Amino acid sequence: MSADKIARAYGALAARGEKITVRAVQREAGVRIGEVATWLREHTPSASEDVPEAPDLSEAIEAMSQAVWAAAWVRAAEQAEQSVAGSLAAAREGEAAALAAAEQASAERDDAVAERNRIAGEADRLRRDLAQAQRELEGAQREAQQALTRAEESDRARVRAEATSDTLREVVDAFRRGETGSAAASGTP
């Protein structure tokens, strides 16, 4: 753990271009000075050793970064294609469902319109039948009124006929009584 802290502190000082001393690394790492001194002895070259010059890795790093970039670009394109394909498939499914729902709604609307037209036709027929029935009822009421009037007139005529008949009977009876009385008086049977 301390070695990791010391290595990070050493790298940070070197990156900033500061002088690397035991105390500077110790302050940066926040560990004991003895640990820093031991680590520096083990990991830093002494002044007497020849340190070879760092190799020129720029071409290799550039080629590697191009390869990494190309691989990343291809992967991103594949992911984008997969995402677009998924979205397109979902959109097609949604479109198909919407079309099916629209067709169902259209069929239901057509059925409702046909049913409304049938009911409207039935209502018109019922209105015509009702109007005909009303005309027939009014005609029957007129006929009934006329029949009632005729019945009343007939009843009055019957009453008059009965009265006339009664009167005639009385006259005939009176006439007969008068004839019988005249015949008895004259002696004719």
C-alpha cells in the first residue's frame, strides 16, 4: 500500500518537473520517510549506472492508437446499428399495431354506421306505420262518431216509431172501440 502511494507521489513530482528528493516524495505520499528512502533505493537508478536513452515509440504508439481508434469506431458503429435496428423494429411493430387498430376501428365504425342506418330505416318505417295507424285511428274515430250519431238518430227514430206505433195503436183501438160502439148502436156486428 505504501509502495503504491510512494510510486504515485514520485510520478506526480516527475510530471510536474519538480526536484525529486526523499522529503518531497514523503510529503507528497504522506508516508514515513524511511519507507520513501527504501523505495527510492530500490526503484531509482543510481547516478553511476548508465541509463539508456528512451526509445522512440511515437510510430508504434501512433499505429496502436489508430488501431484502437478504428476498433472503437467500428464497435460504436455496430452498437449504433444495433440500436437503430432495434428502434426500427419497435417502430415497425408499433406501426403494424397502429394499422391493425386503425383497421379494427374502421371496421367498427362501418358496423356502427350500418347499424345506425338500419335503426334509422327502422325508425322511419315505424314513423310511417305510426302515421298510418294514427290516420286509421282518426278514420275509425270519425266512423265511430258517425256510427254513434247514426245510432242516436236511429234510436230517436225508433223512439218516434214506437211513439207513432203506440199512437196508431191507440187510434186503431179507439177506432175499433168506436166502431164497436157504432156497430152496437147500429146493430151491425
